[in-house]
Amino acid sequence: MIVVTGAAGFISSCLVGELNRLGHANIVVVDDFSRADKAANLEGKSMVAKISRKDFFSWADVFAKEIDFVFHLGARTDTTEFDVRIFDELNVKYSQDMWEFCAKNEIPLVYASSGATYGIGENGYSDSHELVAKLKPLNPYGDSKNNFDKWALQQEKAPPFWAGLKFFNVCGPNEYHKGRMASVIMHAFNQINATGGMRLFASHDPNYRDGEQLRDFVYVKDVVSVCVFLMENKPKSGLYNLGTGTARTFLDLTKATFKAMEKTENISFVPTPEDIRDTYQYFTEADMTKLKSVGYSKEFYTLEDGVQDYVTNYLKNHLYS
């Protein structure tokens, strides 16, 4: 039996779909399930149980011997939320409880960390364990992810295999519910349909021209492929970056969206909102050496191919993965 937390969300629901396609139907999905706008993410998917997040550990104590693997991807991911208590409860304490449950019952665990742990990148983007204590995230979300990574690395008792995945800028289907936190591709698609153009954040850093802020954009289908690889192969435990290893500009992404939509480019710039301006990242790029070193050799989607697939096969007809 495979447990997937945050299952009604973006990445987790795509993972459930991929596990189903690979023949895994014995899946337990965990979430709070209170948001109706996320329900469609799990429609048509096979699962054996649907467990509320708050009831999970009482349920798991009964069925622990039947659980073969846990994907703990559920988290509060809003980078504009500044109530530290929310992150302490959902991203740190709940993850600690999950770790201890998996360690006690010898269940392999993959959990969601984040590229947000790297802050502005002043210490680089290596997933070396020695770097973790030096990192300076830019917001409470990033702090919560880094605090759990630090805690996990200090534990003497661990799951038999574990991996903390430092997701970079993940984009792709099943993010319709994410609102402001949705990917720039989805925002571009909606804006272009509504207005014929796309407004990007202007640069407030003299080292970057407008639209040339850089991110490591990774397609969600690659993310779930890595998750499956880790479940099937269980290489060396530890933290792993999960991006493409190649930073691209927001202009590249937006131009690819116009092309996929077969629309004429019309791009303008607006000031970055003040509530995120001081914590805005101008460059991220995952060092993918470690994941490749343990045997992951599949080619990642290029930015253009990912945008084309997302726009053509999902956004145009509001379809789900």
C-alpha cells in the first residue's frame, strides 16, 4: 500500500495518476479534502482509502504493517503567508510526526522540501548536506522547509530509505486551484486569453533586465518520474534537488506560451508587488549532480516542450492529468 499526502493538490494528484498508470491501485490518499476546487484533481483515480490529514496517524497506527511506501508531499506552500505558526504546525511538526512514524515502522519515505530553502542563492544551489545549516530562506515557507531538513539530518533513527526533494519551479496540470501561487504558464494562458497580452514583473535589480529574471522551471511529469524512480530504486538516502539544472528566463517561458497558444507575442511589465519585492529571487538553478549520480538518467522536458504539452493537452480544454 502506498500513502500519498497532500493528494488533492497539484504535484501529489499528478503522482497518484502516474502510479495508477503504472498499475498501482492500492493507494491511500491523505489531505484535508475541504476545498471543493481541488476535488477534480482526484476524479477518476484509483485509491483504496481517503483519509483526512488530522485522522491519518490514528488510522496509520492500525494499518502500519500494510504500508509499503509514503510520499509526504502535503504542505502549506503559500510563500506570501507570514504566520509562522501555520508553517510550524503543517510543514515542520506534521513532517516530524511522519518521519517518526516511518522510522518506527521501517517504511521508506519521500518528502517535499523546496528550492525556496536556498534563499537568494548566496551559498549556491548544491544539495550537499553540509550546506543546509548555512542556508538563509527568504520567507517563513522556506524557513519551515529548511528547518525540517536540518531536523531530519540530525536524527539518529530514520526510515530505511528517505529522500527530501528540493522542488524548484514546478509547473504543469492540476494547478487550477492554486490562485496567485499557480505557475506563470497558467497565469500567462489566462491573461493572454482574456486580454491578448501578458504582464510580467519588471526587474528591480540593475543586474537583470525586465523579464530576464531566471528560474529553474521543471515540468510536473518529470517530478513524478523522479518520485517513482526513488520508490522503485531506493538509492542513497538524503536531500535531492529536483529541477532541470538549467535556468531560463520568464521571457523564454512567456514566449513559449504565446507560441503554444498560436498567438502573437504581446508582453509588458508591471512593478513587482511590494509584499514580495524584498524576498524576490532573481536566479535559481538546481545542481542536479547528486540525482544523476544515483542513476536517474531520464532526459527532462525542455521548457518549450513542457509548455507545449501543458497548454495543448491540458489548459486549452481545462483537462486534468
